[in-house]
Amino acid sequence: MDRRAFIKVTAVTGTSATLASCGNPEHQIIRFIPDEEHVPGVAEWKPSLCPLCQAGCGVIVRVMEGDAEVVRNGQTGLMRMGLAKKLEGNPAHPISQGALCARGQAAIQITYHPDRLTHPLKRTGPRGSGQFQAVTWDEAIAQLVSQLDTLITANNQRGLAFLKSPGASQRNDLIAEFLKRFGAPPAVSFELFNHDVLRRANLLSFGREQLPTFDLARSGYVVSFGADFLGTWNSPVAQQAGYGQMRQGRKGIRGTFVQVEPRMSQTGANADEWVPARPGTEGVLALGLAHVLMSANLRPGTAAGRAGASIDGWGSGLAAYTPAEVEKRTGVAAARIERIARALVEQRPGVAIIGGAPLAQTNGLFAALAVNALNALLGSVGEPGGVAFMPQLAAPVTARRSGPDDRRSLPAMLTEILAADQSPVQLLLVDGANPVFTTPPRWRAREGLLKVPFIASFGSFLDETSVLADLILPDHSFLESWVDGRPESGSAIPIATLAPPAVRPKPVAAPPKPPEDDDMLEGPRSPRRIAPILD
């Protein structure tokens, strides 16, 4: 009988009947008295914040009384306590507006996944073997502090590196403040689908180094260049809400949507018109549309201002981007280019979006600058139905950094480690990043991390990166702790979200003794099971 079936049976028949059926009296389960009053069968809805992307969607958590298997004073038993049952979008939150994407719905598994780590782990076997031994929090913290003291004694504070997930939050502000006071370089932020190209383009075009916010609810004609804005790109929940308003929320008005991409995405499947263009030619097509607008005197070239000035040939009307020439390069018919360009003006407000695969091309910056110039030419920047930039709440002054290290990237750090005989990074802290799994093989992330003498991870699961750690200190889940965030886009007003714990962490006693056979970590996902992933 497995544990799940065991708990179900005890809830119905009682402990004694189950013990008799399983025949293992040494596995005795007792019921503990709840720590707090909770009304059976009555749900409470508590606020929280989805942590699975940077969109910063506010959620509400359905909490009800339920049985939880816990350990108290060395005894395993069942306790009735408040358990999170469901996540939904918070109707009062400006980003989620009562909706939540599929990833957000699944975020509850971070708390209740059977493979979640609940104790600090210390490596006992070769690096990457997955051999760990459970230790107490005091032992784990003492070991980490000892590593920090070693750097201080050697006057090598810059030997500390911190690899984290991106995003603006008090947690990341605290990390920045700690590194600054310790004397270490700023943290290295890493995300699988990086938006730095778009941020750079927006800085050059509009002086704002951040992701854009689109007022789709009031748009009349939308052209998207590869951006899966109804799927996972940027702030998908807010964009889905705006798109719904654009299509059905205005009586007698239905906005038009055109998707340009070489492979149909979830967003493209919802378009009025799907335009297949050759990969990497999205910027050329955007300038072809701009050429039509200027050559037909539908919009003055000077309207693009700074964004247009960053494009070669803009002042001469983009003579190299006639519809016939653009057709040769993109595969999109010249007549279609003419029609879409005119519709952008006739069905105002028109707006263009670019994101995703086009920005991963070697000419990604050019493509982003071209779409920015098209938006500026249309007069859609900062206007209703167009594109704008969400006002940002500044980080604490103490957490801000300046200097050459501010632009340090993961590829640069790995290159530095691999090129040196002795790794310049002596102690690496990892929080919310898995570069061994998500980076290209050419980056040689695993090889680089293996050269770091000591790695500590704050992850709650064994993954391809944390299995290389010497010490794992698993954090509480977002439902069990205070959470906050300052989203970058998705609203016309600045937003800071702060939420208390929705549920209490399950009581856990001292760590169990390691297995006697090979000190391997036991559980639903043992190192034996994750080994094939690493091969």
C-alpha cells in the first residue's frame, strides 16, 4: 500500500483499521491536534502572487481544512490543517484581472509536489552523483557561513557569485544589498527566454529600457511579428484580457489582428490573417510597411522621431524597402504588404508587436528597432490603443549598483571560469535558476560549474543544476511565505504586490538518518531517476 492510498483510507476508516490491514505496526500513524481553528468544509480565499514568470499576476488561494502527513517530535502522523486547494486570478489585481494562465494554475504543485525537498542536504558523493545526506538547518547554515568567512579571510570577497532569476522584488533587492555589503559583484540574472534585445531596442528608440505594455483593448488593427502574446510572451494574462476586449468588448467595433511568423503559434491560430514570412525577415517586412505609409503620404516620416533616426535610410523614405523588394526577401506578396500598411492607418489606432523567435535571430536588434520605428511612424507610442511603458517603482537606493559589473551575464561568467586555471568564482549561490538544463551546449554550463569549488542552492527540487551543489537549503514555497513583486509591464499604472503566507508550512522534525546502503537521497524522485536526464 502506497502512502497516498494509506492517507485516503485513514481519512475514512480510521487509523486502527488501516494499521490492521497493512500489517506494519511499526509504521504507526497518529492524529495530531490542529494548531489553529478552522471550520470544516468552509473555504477561505487568501491573496498571493504567482511566481512562475515575471508578469506578476495576483492570485487568490482557496484554502480548506484537510489531512496533511506531518512529523512532530519525531513522530509521523496526520493533522487537520489549512491546505491550498486551488489558485485563481485575483479580480482586484490590475494584471491578472481575475484570470490566470495554465502555468499559474499549476503553481500549486510547487508546494505539494511529492519530490519537493523539505530538509537541507549536504553532498556526500562525487559532484553530480546525486548522493546527499540530510542535515539540520544549523549545520547547513554554519557550513555556508564558513565558506563566506573563508573568502573574507583570504580578502577575496569578489570570489562570491550569485546566480538568480530576474525580476524586481524585495527578495532581489535584499540579494543586491547583501552582495554590495559583502564586497561581491552584482548578481547574475538568467532566464531561458531573454528579453534583453527588446529592452535594448526600446532604450535606443524611446529611452526606456523595459518591456512594453500594449493597450490592446482600444486597438483597431494589430500586427504581431512573431510575438506569442496570447501564449507565454511578456504579460500573457493581461494581454489576453486586452485582446478579448478588442475583439468583443466594444459594441459594433471588432479589432483586426494579423500575425506574421514562419510557424503557426497559439497566438497565430487566433488571428484574422496569418502571414508566413521567412525566418529573420520580420524587420524587413516592418520597414516595407513603413515605406508604403511614407511613399503614399499616409504618414510623415518625421513622425517617427528618434525611433526612425536609428534606421539607415529612413530620411530618404526607405527606398531600399519597396513592396517588390520586400517580397523578394520575405516571401510576402507586395499587394499584401500594401493592403496591411493601409489598414494600419485606416483602422486606427494601429499598433505593431514584436517578440519571441524574431529577436533570437542574429539581426534581432534590427528587427526590434524596425518595429519600434513603425510604431512611432503610426503615432501609436504613448497613445490609447498603442504601446506604452508601465511606470516603474524604484528599488531602494541601497540596492542600486553602478559600474562595469552591472552588465555581467551568465555566458561571460562561464567563459571567465572556463578560461582560468583556477575558477575566479570560489563560492556560487544559486536561486531560482537551472542553467545546466536551459543553456545551449556551447555555453558549457555544466563544465563551468564543476570547476567552482563550492556551490550552494536554495532550490526546493533536485534538478540538473542543484544536483551539482555541495549544499542545498530549500526555501519555503510562495504559498508558505511573504511574497512580493514589481512587474515590468502589463498595466498603465505602477504596481507593487505584497502578500502574506496563504498556508502554514507543514511541521517537520529533525532530518531523517541517511540510508545505510549508499547514502542516496530517497523519495519519489531519487538521484537514480534523474540520472538519465543528466546523461
